[in-house]
Amino acid sequence: MNSLPTCAMWSIIAGAVLSPVLAFLMAIAVEIFIGVLKDAGILEFLAVGAISWLLLRKLRVRPCGSASVET
């Protein structure tokens, strides 16, 4: 008796063969999405928000009595 059923073996082979194709299609979808955001002018707004969040997160004051979580 085989340790792996035939359909499972073919699924693994198909996944290995199709993974580069799916990665390429995902990259194209991301490029299209970024292009749409650029055309709408939203990309700059998101970039400014992300940079602001990165710069200002250190300045946030924690309420009294709250300790940072450490393990």
C-alpha cells in the first residue's frame, strides 16, 4: 500500500509546477493595484501616513500603571 494516495501526489506535483506561474500572476496583480492607487492619488497619502506613524509611535505616552509586556 502506498503511503501517499495518487491524487495527493498529483496535487503536490501540480502545486510545484504551477507555483511560479501563480507567483508571477500575483506580482502582476500587485503592480496593477499600485498603479491604480497612484492614479487615484492615494499612494502618497498612505506613504505620508505610514511615515508619520513610524516617526510618532515612539512619542506616544503610555498611561500610568501600564507596563510593557515582556516575557
